[in-house]
Amino acid sequence: MRRYIVSPVYDWALFLLPPVLALGLGVAISGTDFALREIVVADEPTTGAGFVIGVVIHAHLVAVFFRSHGNPTILRRFPLRFLLVPPLVWTAIVVSPWLAILATVVATFWDVWHSGAQTFGFGRIYDRNAGFPVHEARRLDFWLNQLLYAGPILAGVTLMEHLIVLEDFETFEDALSNFLVVVPVDVHLRQRWLTWSVVLGGTVFIAAYVLHYVRLWRRGLRPSWLKVWLYASTGLCSLYTWGFNSWGEAFFIMNLFHAVQYLALIWASEHGGWKRRLRLEGRRGATALLFVGFAAAVIGYGLFVETLSTGWVGLWALTLVVSLMHFWYDAFIWSVRAKQV
């Protein structure tokens, strides 16, 4: 029976080990000039690490269009949401500052939900490949991933960065109420207790989760231990990286492994179809050529975003639309393409 999504080497290198490897890299660059020295790109201050992870993030966001618009079967099934919705959302963001702020806040927290859902999806595939009943402990798996992504952020030292409180939430004050201004400040006052509660509680949760699967195995079921490894290692990485940000590189670490996993999934699931549609099957160097084209396209977009001037709101709105469409498109493509993935 096929245990892996692609192959042992591919899966371990690009799906199963990236959380641990990203953590190691984040620790390695902590305190270095790459992470601390300020540089100016497109009139905005950043660091080498900030610039690199920005490119990687935007590269993986735009890659979803290879999965939606780049796949004729999917495109034909959902023409309106692929062709009509993006320009409508872009127009709304450009025309209405209030909607632009709302879209920014939605994208920030949708990103957290999406990250947990992606890891959950990988695990379900591993269980399916192992012959494990697909509905067994499904709810436990789902909430484990959501809690271990969202919990450490909401209770950790990076909470205020995710709330974008001093800018966007204050802008909401006139449009909504003082509620959205007061809540982040109130949470900040209790942050220390929240952090320790979530980190310690999350650690116990992961230990109980692993023991639960040991019990299932003893009952004669055969869960995928690749999934258990992925969930446990990702969960612990999230808890201690987001929770304390001990090395100051939580954003870098978490976004790096998430983007690597997603780009690897897109390549593995889609490049065969590209080869067939372009009639490149059997041609020497076709795979390498496609890979170079794919990498150039997504990295080129990432560089474009990180180096563009924010003077025109239309360009900024474009990047926000890409982010929102990434979260939305990927959610239902995981469902309608389950057998193809």
C-alpha cells in the first residue's frame, strides 16, 4: 500500500520535515545581521530575513492560480468565482477604504485558519493512504490543527502584531464601535497568563493526542504514523515558536515551512497536467523546463510585491485580492480534487 503522497524522499524533504527544519533555520539566523540589520526596499525598512520571507509568502499565495485557473477541469466547474469574483473584490477594496481595512483584517485571521487546514489536509491524505478509516478521529485531528495554530498566536507574544491594533483597529472605531479598539488592549494586559495556559495546555493536548493514536493502534486500527509525526511536530513548533517567539523569528519560521509545503504540493499535483496540456510528455528536459517556469513565475510575483511602491492603492489591492483568493480557492479545491491530489 502506498504510504506517501509522492515518495519517501519527496514527502520527508518537503512535507514532513519542513516544520523542524524551518525551526532550526530560524534559530540559526536569530541575532545575525541577516535577521537584524535594517535595509530599505521600495522606500520601506525591512531586514534580509523579512525580505526573503516576504517573497516566499507572496510566491506561495499566487501559486494557487496554477491550481485553479491553470487547471481547465476546475476552471470550467467554477467560472464565476475564478473569473468574476477577483475583479469585483479588487474594485471594492479600491473604492472603499472601510472595505479595504475589513479585507486586511479578514485576510490576517483567515491565514491562520488556512494554515491549520492545510496541515489537516496532509494528514487526511496520509490516513487514507494507510487504509485508516477516514472518519475515525477526524474531528479531533481538525481541532488539533486549528487550536495549535490559532491558540499560540492569540495567546502569544506575537498577538499584537496579528491584531494590527494601533492602525487598522483604530480606524474601525468610527465605523463599528469602541469594541474592536478595547478588546486587543484588554487581551494584551492578560497576555502572560494566556501564553502559559495555551503553551502548557497545548503540550498536554499533543501528548494526549499521540497516546490516543497508540490506543487506536492497539485496538487493531492502523493510523498513519506519518500523520501523527506531522501533526505533533508542527503543533510543538507552533506552540513554542508563536507562544514565546524566543528567537524573534516566529513569523519567518511558521511561514517558511507552510509555503514550502504548499509549493511542493502544487508542483506534485499539477505539473503532470501541465506537461500533458503542453504536449511535453516524453520530451527530454520537459520537467526541468516546467519547474523553472513555475519557480520563475511565483518567485517573480513575490519579488514584484516586495519591491513595488505602495503609492497606488490598486497595486496594494491586487496583493490583497491574491491573498483572499488563495485562502478561498484552496479551501474548496482541497475538497473537489481530493482524489486527484
